[in-house]
Amino acid sequence: MPVTLLSYKNNPPQIDTSSSEHASNMTELLISGAQGTPLTILHTDAYSTWLAEQDTQTTNWLTTTQFNGKGMSLIPNGAGELSQAIYVSSELDSYWLCGDLVNQLPAGRYTIQGSDEQIKVAAFSWGLGAYKFDRYKRNDKVYPQLVLPTQAQVDEMNKLVRSVTIVRDLVNTPAADMMPQHLGETMEGLAKEFGASITQIVGDELLEQNYPTIHMVGRASENLPRLIDMTWGDENAPRVTLVGKGVCFDSGGLDLKPGAGMRLMKKDMGGAAHVIGLAHQIMASNLPIRLRVLVPAVENAVSANAFRPGDVIKTRKGITVEIDNTDAEGRLVLCDALAEANNDKPELMIDFATLTGAMRIALGTELPGFFSNDDQVAADMTQSGLKVQDPIWRMPLHKPYLELTGSDIADLANCGRVPQGGAITAALYLESFVDADISWSHFDVMAWNTRKLPGRPIGGEAFGIRAVFDYLQTRFVK
């Protein structure tokens, strides 16, 4: 029996990504088949028409329970057993349509019928609406299952749900269990699952192989800094490189953060989490690209050998940088990784980072800003974001602001001289390490939900990766 979606045109541990318990739980939420309790999802404008077509028992039940045509109602048969459910919403086209519904319905199987897009929307929010980070707190809730018409649809949606779940799990994991070595183990598991190659340059090897800023930021921690480098796909395919900021905990260094500012700094590896989740989706979908993922992973700690304000370092690209503030460390670890990413001349380079508070002031916590040196790529990614309801907002690479990162004794400083335009000066700093002939985009993301929304609990979150994946799929799958 089908779930019917009606609308009217005129009314509108380390995380082992291959075998985590949570990933398996998410997979079981979506199954293929034909049997289940019928669920009808209606637009609010369609409810009265639907109600007029129902039998007397159904209309009496809805009247007796004072159902007002908003939200969910469970409808029994004459024996008191659940015979059907309805869900009425004014946002029938929302990708988060079933984000609360999966938590409200009793356990059991529910079937769905509709267009491929309606199926995708319902299944996406169903899978992610049941997300719970249960590594440290037992979750015994039994969730309802959504039955999709085909196994192919189940497989497609599980890939998407799992990719977002990977990001959430990684960001939610406390720093004690998500240090550079744990990020390395996570990516090794991903490489093993999909047959990718992976290397790690660890500790003093970073100096030997000329990654001085990654080493500098991470040297004060007992958790050794590293550059994790994973490659997958046909060597002759178009090259796409992802770079993710992996600051596993950010104390601020010697420019120590206040307690309130440090509380959520386990999420400062959110950029790394984003590219790992995106890489999973790319490889699971077998996109015809040559993928490279670079994650500079460090802990910005305080110790006798911590780097200091006023220090000057020569980066991998040869640009000298004066340290104005040790709490602007993300752009330091990224700049060496971006310099390395130039070497194989990718067709597209994209980085993700939890980089600046300034971006949160500009756009809030739920809209990721991005910068790009390629107008066509920026326009197409923005359209992809709108298509899959994963909105992204382009910000300007306003070149005159680069002067604000100037230094009297080095080529650049790692901070602008004024607080205004901080996201822009950070992006311009990063752009200085990208070769001019490479198409590059930089995402500055929150990686955290600060309020509970349907399908989006407070905690780690993926922003922009569905937009980027849709763009890559549109561009490279012929």
C-alpha cells in the first residue's frame, strides 16, 4: 500500500566509515518492497479535498481527535489497529519534509509512491531525520522503515544519507577520540573500502618534505601533525582535488581562546569532515574523475614549543608569513596543502574550512559562504545548491583587501589589520597559494547546527557538500 504525495500545481571510535554501527542503522531505515502501512502526505491546500473523499470512519476519527489539517494523524481501523497515517504540510517540496515525521511515527513499515523526486525528498529526510550521535549515549529507539519501490532507489539514497552522516559523526566526536591520527585512520578505512591509495606525512617528516606551516601549527601537541593524501579514480580522468582543514582541536594557541570560544572547538576539523563525506559520495557513486583529497591534520595546542605571535615562517610555496595571531591557524595549515595541490594541475580545486567567525556574522550559521576565482563554476555550483536545497552564497574576492594582510617584515601576515571583512581577507590569503591558472573555490562553513530543525539536530552538520556533489555529477557525468 503506497504513501501518496499530493499537491496542486496552483497551490504551492575513530569513525570507521565502512562499518560503523550508526551507518548500518541508517541503512536499515530505507528498504525496498511493496508492503507497509499507507501514509498519505498532503499539501495543506489539498487536505479538504482529500477529506471529502474518505469514508465515514476516517472522517469521524479525524473530527473526534480534532485534527485541524496540520501535522500528522494516525488513523485506526475498526479493530483499533493502525490502518493508515496522514501528514499535512505547507512545504511539500522541502528536502526536510520527513525530518520530524520519522521520529513521530510508530515503528513499522511505511510505503511510498510518487515521482522519483518526491521519493528522493522523502527518503533523504527520513534517513537523516533519525540521526542520533550514539557513540557515548545508548539509543534504543526503534525507528519506522520507509519502503521504496526499487533497491536502486534505496542504494542511491543510502549513499547520500551516509555521506552526510559521516560528516556529522566526525564533527560530533570529542577531540580526545578525533585527533590527527584518528582522521588518518578514518581516511585509511575509506581508501580501503573504495580501493584508493593513501599516504601520510607525519611529525618531523613534514619538515623534511617541506610542509613547514602544518608542522609549525601542530608541533606543540603530543598528537603528531600530518598531511593525509588520498587518491582515487582513473589516472586519465579529469582531476578534482579537495582540501579540508583538519584542526582537531583549537585552543587558540598562545593567543588562547576564552572558555566560551573554546567549547565547540572539537568542530574545527569540520572542513576535513566535509571533504571526507564528499569523497565518500563521489567514490560510492563512481564519478568519472581522478579524485585527490588532502587533509592537513593538527591540534593547535599550547606548550613550550608552540609557535608565537611575531614569528615568521617560509611556507611550502616560498611565501613568507608573519604570525599576527596564533588563533588564525587554519589558513596556515591550508596554505601548504593548497600549494601541494597545485602540483598535479587539477581541473578543479575546492577547499572546505571552519575558517572565520566573520562569515558567521555575515551570513549566519546555516548559510555557508564560498569564494571562487571562476565565475562559471561559482554560478553553476550556486544553481546546484538551489536544485538540491543545499544553498550556498558566493562572497567577493575583493582584491584591494589583500593589502590588509601585509607585513613590514614578511610577504604576508596571517591576519588582516582590521576585523572588518575578515572572511574576505582570509580567502585572499588562501588564494595567494593557489596557482592563477587553476579553478579554485573556498568554502567557509560553520559545520554545526546551533538550533534543532527538522532532520537537523543540534550538533555537527554538512553544509554545501550536496551542492558540490550535484555540480560535479552534472559537469562530469555525460
